[in-house]
Amino acid sequence: MRTIGWILVAVCLAALWVAADPMSPKASAAESYVCWIAAGADGPEVTSSVIRCRIAGRLIRDFSPEHPPPVVLLPAVGTDAVGGCWYRRSWWSGWSLVSRYPDGSARLRYDPDGVPGGPLVADAVLSGCRSEPAEAPPDVEYAWRLLMSMRLEPSRIAAAPARPVSGLTTFLTVRLVAAQTGSLVSPVTGHRIEVRAVAEAVVVDWGDGSPTSRHDASDPALAAPRPDTALAHVYERSGATDMAVRVEWLARWRVDLSPWAPLPVAPITTRVPADVDQIVGRLVRAPLRGS
């Protein structure tokens, strides 16, 4: 009886250890999983592929196709020791599988909004990761990086007179930079990514509560000196104010000569501090003639 009792105690302790062991298949599904295909040994000479996962950023465990990880795994794109590849993880990446091939490669589509055929879509054919992958940005993120590296601020903003005067016309000259273009080859997918950005409109807020004025960015009068500039305003009161010049851009991107797609970009606003003066007349005694 004492032997049976010790056996029961040992079995209970083992059960508790398995339940608490994070390597157990019953580990919490809330933990993050990053999984790839690795070679596993069935014997001294026979090898097969296993699903190898890093769990919660710490533990590594192998699973078989018959006993997969206890979480839903979603496709993602990254890089392993060889180069760009695809793998699976337990959280959304924006990538979805289009088709898989017998050699383990797959065609994937990037659609961050989850709308098939949406404007920000790119696809890639990649081999499966064979070692632990590092997450890599998809093509659209490289397009964003290209756009953010471009100079979008106006090259010159000048008011004339430099110190505005109430009751008199203030002229503003805005010289925009030329259309911006850039391209690169994605180190992940090998695609050629192109980005174009062109100024679409200039919106001026004179800072005194008057309505804003909107102008076509292609109007050459924006950069003309006074009095030919398209931007003119009369301040009615003196005091400190901030003029704001907002340039609205139209940006597009494409992959490997595919049709251009819109790439949203926030307007670029430049503030121009100004102190509006006032002309005050006063009477002066003029000397009498002949005195």
C-alpha cells in the first residue's frame, strides 16, 4: 500500500509539472508564436520537417504536422539566414496566402486594410523560412520610407513687406519644390518600388480670422514677386499673428511597373510669424513761412 501511495503522489506531481510546464502542448494560446520549418530527425539516417516555434520570445519548441501548435498561425514575411522568406506567427501582419507550392514556397499578398484589391496591395512569391526569421517591412512600408525621405516643404516663403502694415496690401510669395521621385529594390521581395509625389494645392491661412485661400499648386503666380503674386491680403488690425502655408501633396507608388496606386500623405504646414504694424498719423506744427 505504501508503494502504491508513493506512486500516486509521483503521478500527481508529474501531472502538475506538465500542466505548469510552458513547453507543454497545453501552454496558453495567448502567448505569441513565431514558427518556421526546420529539419527534424526521425532516426539516425532519416530526417523530416518539423514546425519549430519560438514561444513568447523565449522558448523554442518543435511540433509535428499531426500535432501543430495550439494557436492559429497567420502568414508573415521576413528574412532568415538565407534571405527573404515567409513564415507563420500568431498575430496579424497584413499578409495573406494566395497559393502554396510543393517546394514550400508561396505567393502572398499584402493588404493592411483587409480589403482584397485595395489601393495598398503588393504581392510576392517567397520560399519558406528555414531558420528563425526576423520580421521585415513589406513593400508598402518601403514606399512610405521613400516618401518620408523626400523634401516636401516649400523652398521659399517670403512676405512683402516683411513687416505687414494694417490697411495696406501684404504680398506672399511661395516657391514650391519640384515633383519628387524615388525608387529602390526591396531587399525582402526583390521588387522595384517607385514613389512619385507632386504638390497639388497651396492653402494660406493669414492668421487673423479671415477665410483661408486655396490655390492650384501649378499656378506660376504663387512664386511671382509682388505685385504679381497670387497671394495678397489686407490686415485690418495690428498685432502679432502667424501666417500658415499648407501644401497638399498627391503621392503615388507602384511595384515592378504595375499600375500606380495612391499613397496617402499628410499636408505639410509651414508657419510664418508676423507682427502687423499700424500707421498712425499725427499733427505737427509747421513753421510759418518767413519766420
